Amino acid sequence: MITFLRKLFIKNYQNTTDPKVRKSHGVFAAIGGIIINLLLFAFKLTIGLLTFSLSIISDAINNLTDLFSSFVNLFGFHIASKPADKEHPFGHQRVEYIAGMIVSFVVLAIAIMVGYTSISLLIEADKNRLDFSSGIWAFIILGVSILLKIFLGLFYNGLGKAIDSVALKASMQDSLNDVYCTVAVLIATIVQYFYPQFWWLDLAMSLGVAFFITYLGIKMIIETASPLIGSTPDKELVKNIVADIKAHEEVLGVHDLLAHTYGPNKIFVSLHVELDGYQSMFTAHELIDGIEEQIAKKYGVNPIIHIDPIDTKNPLIPILKSQIDDILQKIDPKLSFHDLRLINKENKINILFDLASSDELKCDLKNLNKKVVKQVNDLDKKYHCVIRIDQNYLDCED
């Protein structure tokens, strides 16, 4: 059904890499959310006021925040689709994350307000204030709202998957969480309709909804802050890019891959590629240009590749490579190295390489450096080992 709606309302809906098509998906999702949440807010508020039910009123306020979220998403997708300019050379796609951050703080503020009101009324509650004569209408409205929220969640999920949108996927989860809240309110309303002596259940459930919304607000803040700070890219994307580059027979190795994300469709990938150092620079440059173009077209990223020349004619290189690898594996199987270079100087051979470190390693880097240097130097009296430790954020190995 979601595909049918996309086909009906979004031009060229399958071309999701096009910024205009992505914007159309976001606007369509925001408008759908505005319509449904506006109806739910109006209906729930009306029933809540008629029945003097704070839990229904608080649930209506929750829909009001969802309505506001839809407007923020609408604004966010509009700004995020703007092209790069002089002040913002990488585009405006991170506005989508900023919009999510704003919504998160609003949700948290509303939750605190509802929780404070619930506690105050529980302390000074007047059971004669409650009126459940309109309970049947409350059951109907809450039941319909559950169905609408389930549909809205599936609606957000379908559109979010289509354009790989963090904002829409978060909205989907928020809609499903609303279903849980509304089910809780419906249970409280039914119990109080048949058993008025449980008048306090409405206020208690309202407090529970407030705590749940608080949890969601904090979770949303953390999730939206992560891409703004700078999060790691999809591991499958990294694995596929490295595999495609290694598929070229001229490529001897890949390392030091970094990904810089400026939005859902704005990812810069930088990495080092090892090539035969004895080939022509023009040949190597042409090869790397071709690889960059291939990766850019296939994955929609902006690749930047640095060439590392490898000495393929020195017979000592493969021997040392095997010996160093054995040393590292005995210290920690997670250790790896690259950029092995040999410099003959008088009666000594300087051995230089980069040792790849990661957060998973549970050793002191200074002691690690000394330990590896000593063991490499012990291989031969002529050897003088110099190591540079790299922070290995992403694994480029198979």
C-alpha cells in the first residue's frame, strides 16, 4: 500500500538518490503526520475534557507534540534539500538531524509538564471531579486512535526505508510508542468506567505515560545527537566499498578508511590504496580516478583515495611482512599493520610501518610500541624499527 501511495503522490518515486525525490518523500510523510495527529489531538482533547480524564488529555498533548514534530520534519526536509552554498559547502542535510533534536527537547519538556501535573493532582485529588458517563465515546476514540497510529507508524516506516531517513524511522518508532501509551490509557478508562472506585488509576496512568514519554525524549536526544557529533557509517557499506576496491588486481591493499557524514546522502569516504610503486604515476593516477568514479556512482558517496606505493621488487619485504605479522598475532590477534618500508642506511636497515590500533585493544599503546620494536629489532642486528601508531576507526580487513 505504501508503494501505491508513493507512486500516486511522488513523481519519479523510485529515484530516491535524487534530492528532489527525497524531499518529496519527507514532505509527503510530514503532511500525512500533520493530518492524522491533528485529528487525534482534537478528538482526544474533546473526550478528555468531557470525561475529565487527565490520562486522555495527556495522551492528546502527546499527539500535539507529534503534530509539532511533523511540522518540524516538514521544515527540516525543506531546508535539508537546499544545495550547497558558499557558507555551507557540504550542503544542508544535517538540518534533518537538527530538526529531530528540536522535537526531542519539546517531547521531553511536555513529558515533564504532564508528570508534574499528574503528581500534583494525585496529592490533591478529588474523586468526585471524575465523570465517566461519556466512557463509550472514549473507548471508540481511543480504539480508532490506536488503529490510526499503527497505520501512521507503517506509513513512516515504508517511506523511511525507501529513502533511508533517520528522522522518518524515528517518527515510526515514536508512533508505535504512542500505540503503547494509548493502550495504557484505554485500559485505565475501561477499568474506571466499570469500577469508579479506582478513580486514582487515571492519574497514575497519566504519570506512567509521562515517564514513558520522558524516556522516549531522552532516547531521541541521544539518537539525533549521534550523527551530529559524527557516527560511524553502515558497516555493510564499508565492507562493500573495500571489497569492490580490492577486486581490482592492481590493488595490493586497503587501509586507513574514514567516513565523514554530512547528511543521509552526503558521505565523504577517504582511504589509502596500496599499489605497485614501480608502475608509472600516470597509470596509477588513471586507475585511482576510475576507482573513485566507480565507487561514487555505485554507492552515492564522495571517495578520496590516497596512493601508497609498495616496493614489490625487494625480496626482503615479503619475508619481513610475514615475520612482523607473526609477532603481532602473538601479542594480540586484533593487531594489523601497513605501509611497510625499508631504508638501507650504512650497516643498518630502517624498518618503518604503521601499526593499526583500535578501541578494542586492551593494552597501553606506549608499551605496545616498545614491545613490537624490540621483537622486530631482535630478528636481526641490522634492523632498526620505527613504528607510527594509527587509530583504526573502521576495519578494512576481510
